[in-house]
Amino acid sequence: MSAGLHDTEFDVVVTERVAGSRDVELFTLGPIGGASLPQWTPGSHIDVVLPSGDVRQYSLCGDPAADTWRIGVLREVDGRGGSAWLHDELAVGETLRVAGPRNHFEFEPRRGTAYRFVAGGVGITPISAMAALAAAAGVDYELHYAGRSRETMALLDELAVRHGDRLHVYARDEGSRLDLDRLFAALPPFTTTYCCGPERLLDAVEAAGAGRQVVVERFEPKTVGEPVLHEAFEVELAASGITVTVPPERSVLDVIDDAGVLVLSSCREGTCGTCETVVLEGEVDHRDSILTPDEQAANDRMFVCVSRAACPRLVLDL
């Protein structure tokens, strides 16, 4: 829900919408009243507030230097309602309530490092901006893009123009298959792989790239096991001077909300990163779909909508 987003929300206007593929619409969003849109970097997403008050996240896929934003929206037949409203109701000239941008899938090209970008379906939206930055930086990179068919794969024409033979397309209906084992076996030294797409692709990339530098972004929460603690734990809110007790059946975020302490939140399933909170003391049971294993091991931040304590007491910078 949009509760907690109100102080960062603002309106944008739809300046253009075009078909990105058979199932994906590309919406260009502009500022209103002479304002300028916040800057963003490849990998960023925005929150879109629906008329129902629900919030959905969409990756930015245009040019970060442009004075407009662009998002690609896949029509999901069995989705949660956001894509259908955007496809069927949102027209050029209408306003849209948004928040952000935020980036928990950051990419900064470095000389001496090679990059492999792997995208499946609408996961091409954040990956396209990353690959464009890699091309501009002149680093070693390749873009591997898989989908059901070319007519369902967004941005193909512009990707072909920009990346030429660095773009590798795998259309299932053409019998083309992305062989991840072969891809990782052929990687040059000091390669980092970025991947976004369906859960099965992310799992396969993480398995094939085990022991290598792999960064993924999930649109859906990953499956996690039982919590470390099945009993209540305490959370001290250091800046507020409040200590709360979190029972097993409630989230840290919900209990903090009840205590009257504002924490920005959006997805409430550990995928958007809005509720990121600094951890001052204690051990966290990380249950989000954002932090890498190394970031989790640092134990200096958590996403309070899903993550919990792995010890009797946490101290948060709230």
C-alpha cells in the first residue's frame, strides 16, 4: 500500500506511449509545471501509485540524461492489477502519481572488468540502461536476452542498433536456447554478471555462476525458509527512544508503524528496497530479495518489511 510514501510522492504526465512488444507498453513520463524530474542511474526503479492506492515498481529504461523518464510495463494476465490498469486506462496527457527513483541494482562500469548482462522477458528494462552505460564507457561487455519469441521481447530494435554483435538473442520459438553453463565457462577473468528476469532464470544464473561475481534483481520475492527465531524479539529505535516487541506473526515494519515512527515503505515483500533501515546492533535474519550474501554478512542494514531478528534484540537507527 502507499502508506508511508506520501512525503515523496509527486505527479508526472504521460507524454508518450508506444508498444514495446506484443505484451509490453513503453510509457514516457515528463515533469509538470516547469519542474524537472529527479536524476537516476541505470538499475533504478520508480514506485507507481495506482488509483486503488496500491503501489507497483517499474524499472527505468530510457536515457538517464533525458529530461523525461521511460518505463516498460508487461501486461500480466494473472498479476495484481497494476499492469492491466496501466495498459487499458493510462493515456497520453494524463497524470500519474509516482515516487523515487531508487536504486538497489546499481551498475558502475570499471576499466579492467568485463561485464555480461543477462535478461529474460521484461527484465530487459533495467538491463538495457546498464548495457547502454557499458557501451558508452567502452568496457568489455555482452548482452544476452532470452524470451518466448521476438514479438514478445521489448526494445529489440533499439538494442540491435546500439549493441550490434554484442547482443545475443535467444527466442524460444526459434529453437534458440541460452546455455548458461557455456556462457560462464567462456567468461574472461574479472567478469561481473548482471541478471534480471523471471525467478527461474535468476536461480539458473546463480547456480551456473556459483563462485563468480553475479548480481541479480528480482521482481518477485525469493523463497526463504523458516525464520531463525520463532519467538518474539525486541527492537530498540535509537533515534526515537522507543523499544518495541515484535511477535512471531507480525513484521518489524508493522510494529514500528503502530509505534508512530515513520518508515517509508512500498512493496512489503522485500523486493523494492524502500524500507531500508540502518542496523546499529544485533544480528539480522535477512529475508529480502535485494542484498547480496556479502551485503547480508555486513549486517549493517535490513529491510524491515520482511527481515527479522536472529537474536533477542536489534537496535535500529530510527
